[in-house]
Amino acid sequence: MLAENIAYFSSLKPVLLWTDALVFILAIVIIGFAWYAHGKEYLQAPWRKVFTSRTGMVSVVVIAVYTTVALLDSIHVREALENKGDQEEIYYSVNVISFLDLALGPLKNQAEKTYSAPFATHLYAKETVELPGGANIRLYPRLKYGGAHLENPVQDKSRDIMVRGLSGLTAGLLLWVILVACFIWKLARYDRAGFMMTFKNILHGRCRAPWHVMLLTTGMILALIAMVISLAGHYHIFGTDKVGQDVLYQTIKSIRTALVIGTLTTLVMLPFALMLGIMAGYFRGWIDDLIQYLYTTLNSIPGVLLIASFILMLQVYIDTHPDLFDTDASRADMRLLFLCIILGVTSWTGLCRLLRGETMKMRTAEFIQAASAFGVRHSRIMSRHLLPNVMHIVLITVVLDFSGLVLAEAVLSYVGVGVDPSMHSWGNMINSARLEMARDPMVWWSLLAAFVFMFILVLAANLFSDAVRDAFDPRVKNR
């Protein structure tokens, strides 16, 4: 079995999409900053305050789970086709899959005929079935995968769901207990204390960080994941869509799209906002007037119309140059990348205005006046004196804007100018649910699944932004 798995993974062809490269570059930058900040108290102190906040710790755990899913979904490969005959050249499938697809194999491959409700064993609509005697009857056909192991679904389904859910819960809690024991042992060695003493300190919240909150949140997430794993192989937990694809699979695959929109857009927005905002507040005069005119003009253009025009032009370019994109995934990825660029270009004005006002206030500070009197270059004053003193505003604004960008993707996809229709996203799910809600009987589970996953991510991002604001805002510190 192990040899077969090794041979399978060695036959995969790596595929690097543009957004994949940017996601991993961003991850490397974050790791590099953490390594650089190690040992520097002035950088560690505010972040230590973030991680000593209960809401901050809970939100960090939730965001870490979403980020792990997004990173797994950013490692793309193409499977080798079956070798027919004596051909030496290896041909690969045109379908690009990720490591997340390999992990979610049953959810991806177990497609039904059409709609089915959550935990259902039959289709959601009646069909005409021909009986052995030649008569026709309308009934709800059995699903191909959902509950297929049950001989009598009416009597056995509830008990089977309960047993499988409890077994998954038990496995998740057992794994959590093992992880907690390992964590306490590691923390006890770090603090040079006994195991039981460390356990009591964590239990009663007497540690430097609220480890009990982090461990409790991790336990709940592990238990939920274990229950989903135990049930997902035998039931469609969130039902299926019009073409029979599992809705839970779609919602999990949509996590990467939301995080890419929220993070890569920030990378595009920051250079414009930092450079122009600090320059406007520092130089003033005609430079300030020019920058104000620039972002005032940009703000006067309706954002949705500007985004729609760029996306439509890009779509025309993609359609007229099909030879530049060898797979559907590369075409969808290019549209996602341009959407991030357009959102970044149109969303830097708010942060630029904040930085302009803060820089104008700091320009009259004594240390800035002293640097100018000693003949320090303007570029050095802006990079070494002004930029570090406005970074709390930058960080707070970026974290606050993250949830807004996630919601913006859903709205843009709903109106048809968001990500490619072939790409999984919560916006596309909500757009599809618009017509499903008008059916009779109503198909409600796609909308609910997208709402639940989006709500959890946006809530965690907002809680994390509150913790970051309390840690980095000097006015909060003074109070």
C-alpha cells in the first residue's frame, strides 16, 4: 500500500499557478517577519498582547484552520494518464487538482444525479421509475452514495448517524487529549515546572497566555472535524447541488478563494497607500494637491462599474487568446489574480487618506524637525521615522479590511463580475442559490452552507482585528 502511494505521488506533475506563488511568497514573508521579530522586544510586545487576549486567541485558532485548508488547496498537480500500449511519453490530465482534492477524494468523487437534502438517502425530487412488470410509478429514487450502506433507511438512518457521529466525536476527543498532554509536557519543560502544576495553571488561567481558551477551541474544532470525517464518507452532510456535487466539498474549496481575495488584494493596496499617503502628508503643497485629486477622482468612479469593465475586458482577452492558457484552472486563476489587482487598485484610497492625516500631524514633531535640520534626506525621514510610527494604523486598517474584501468577493460574484464561474467560491454558491430558493420545494442548504462558513471566517477576522487594534493603537494603550 505504501509503495503504491509513493508511486502515485511520484507520477504527479506539479502545477504552479500565479496565485499559488503569491500565497506562498506571502507565507514566507510572514515567517520571515516572525523570525526577524524574535528577540526584538519592541516588535514582540504588541503581538504578545494580541495572543494574551482571549478573543484574539480564539480567532487565531479559527483563522489558522482556514489558512491550513487554503495552503493545502494551493498545491496543485496534474495526474498522469494511464499508459496505453508501449508509449514512452507520459501524458497528463487537463484537470488540475490540489492536495486538498486528494484529501477530500470521497466528497469530490461521490456525485449524485441531482439535488439531495442534507443527510438524505433519496433524491429531493420525484422521478418516474419503471417497475419490473412494465408499470410506471413516481417516487424518490435512492441515492447512489448517500446512505447507500443502509438496507432500511427509514428505520436505520437516525441510529447510524448517531453512532457514526459519536464514534467520530470520541476519536476527535481522544486525539485532542493526546495533543493537550503533549502541549502541557512541552510547556512544563519550557517553564521548568511539573506536569500537574502546569496543568493546574492552564486550567485556572494563571498562565501568561490564555492557553485554556486556545486548547478548548482546538478541542471543539478537532471534535467537529472528526465527526465530519466519520459521516462524510457515507452521507452528504450539506446535501448536493443541481448536478449532484457535494455542497460540503464546495464550501471547503471556497475557503482558498476567500483568503486569496483578502490577502493578495492587501499586497496590491499597501504600496499605493503607504507611498502616496506619507508623501502627501510630508511634502504637502502641490504634491498633496495632486495625490488628493488622484484619490478623489478614483473615489468618484463607481467601484462595481470599474471592476466590471476590467473583468469583462480580461474575459475578452482570455477568450481571444486560448493558446496562452493550457487548462481551465489557469484561466480561472488569471481572472482571480486580476480581480485581486483591481480590488487593490480601487481600495487603497481610504488608508491613504488616514496616513496623510497622521503624517501631517507627525510632520511637526520635534524629532522630525531635528532630522530635517541635520540635513537628513527626505526619503530616509519617511522610511526610518514616519513609516514605523504609522504602522499601527496600517496594520489595524488591513486587518479590518480583510473581512470587507471577503464579503466583496461574494457580492461581486453574485452580480456576475467576480471570480470565474468554474471556480469554487461562496459568491458563486450564493449566486446559484438565488434560483434554487425559488424552487418548489425550496433548495436552501447551499445558501446555508456558504453563509455558515463565511460567517465564521468574517467573525474570526473581526475579533482578531479588535485584538490587534487594542494592542497597536497608542490611544488605547494610554487609556
